[in-house]
Amino acid sequence: MAERLSDVVTQIGHVRQLKAVVTAMRGIAASRAQRGRSLLAGIKAYTGVVSQALGERL
């Protein structure tokens, strides 16, 4: 019985470590998504300028 309890306690520790890793990964993903959204307006403006230039050239 003591071995089983020890195994369960060890497994709980592993799950907590995994939760910390997943939480960190979510934070990184949220940061990257926010950065991408902040750049989107500039990309759209650049696309508009390039499209207009190509249209005039054609």
C-alpha cells in the first residue's frame, strides 16, 4: 500500500510539473498572437500599397 501511495504522490508531482510547462507555453502563444495582431495593420497597409502599385503598372 505504501508503494502505491508513493507512486500516486510521484505522479501528482509530474502532473503539476506538466501543468507548469503547459501554462508557460500558453503564455508564450498568447504573447506571439498579440504581437501578430499588432503587426497586422501594417501588413494590410503594405499590401494595399503594393496592390495599388501593381494595378497601376498593369
